[in-house]
Amino acid sequence: MALDGEKLRKIRTSKGISQEKLALLANVNRRTVQRAEKGEPIALETAAFIAEAVGVAPASLRGSQLELFEPKEKAWDEVILVPVSSGRRVIDAIRTSFKAEITYDVEPDQENVEILARLATLLERFEPDPWNPPSPPSHVEILRGQAEANEILAGLSAIGVSVFLATYIAWEKVPLWDGDTGGWYVMTNTPKSDVPFTLITVSDSSSSHLMRKPDNMSYSQDEIPF
């Protein structure tokens, strides 16, 4: 789909967000942002993540029929999770994050428990752990994980369950490696850093999006609210 590139550019610049920062917040490359602002076609889910990153309703950039989110609807420290149907998007978002928070807001039953368990097993395989960084997965492992995620997402959709996803910049202490003890550590005075964070919620909600208010969002996500 093609976005209203001029509207996107005006929203981005009004918030003081560079193309580079927007690309980071939306988990896309800068070239994708440039294409979006030129009105060139981009993937539907990519459009949703770009809209989320600048704090507007995903459909609002497609035309003037929908209004932008008002500040009272979306505070600076809130994030919007949108449903995803791309296994590549899910796997890439989770494996490139510093941390990921995965929640299941759907009641397990005999109809859905097997596919939910399959999803949980897959996500755990790629879930980052800053205290025990795993070896980077091979290209083959990533491709197979993406393909399996696509199959799982399609199966969940068939029973009315969606995977909602958002990425944002968090403010976290990053563990340091101690070569003497052979372990990771943080200290009381260890400074916090901006790191990518992923939220995933599995839900049978029919909403077009979910909103969450993380307690670790970095002020640099947007303008400092004072």
C-alpha cells in the first residue's frame, strides 16, 4: 500500500524525529522510511509500524478520513501493538531486541492449546536474554523460524486469535562482562542505556490495536514531557 507521504513527513518533523530515528522506532531501514514519504508502495504491516512509531492511527496515513490520535488518547509513554501476519516480522523483531515481553491474553482450551504451545516454544527459541546471550542463529535457523511462524500465525487467525506486536526504545541497564569471574553483572551505578524492546501479546481481541504503558520507556522515544 502507499501512504500519504507528505502527511507522514509533516508528522515526523513536527515531533522532531529524524528519518533515522523513525526507522529505528519502526524497526525498518531508512530506505523504507524514504519510500513511505515519497508515497511509494510498502507492506501493510510496515505501514502500521511506521504509523505506530509516530503516534498516529495506522489507517490515518492512508487518507484524511481518519483523524490522528489526540494526546489524550496516546500519551508519550504508551505504545500501540498492532496485529501481525508476517512470521518474518515477529522473528526479526524479537531476535534483534535487547529484551522481549511476551504475554498470552487468551484462555487456553482444547482447541487452541497445541498451537499456542507451539508458538510459545518458537518464540522462546529466539527470545533474547541479556544475562545469557545465546549464540546468533544461523540464516537457516532464522528462515525456518520465520516459515514456522507464518504457519502458526495463519493457524491462530483461523481460530480468532491474533499476535499483537510493538517495538519501542527502552531505558535499561545493560549487563557488562567480567572476564575475571566469567559472568555478566550490573552495579548500582551502572548507567542505563537506550535499547530496543519488543512487546508481544497473544489475544483473541477483535480490536485493531492494543495499547500498553511500559514502565521502562526511554524519554528519547519522543520529546521529554516537561
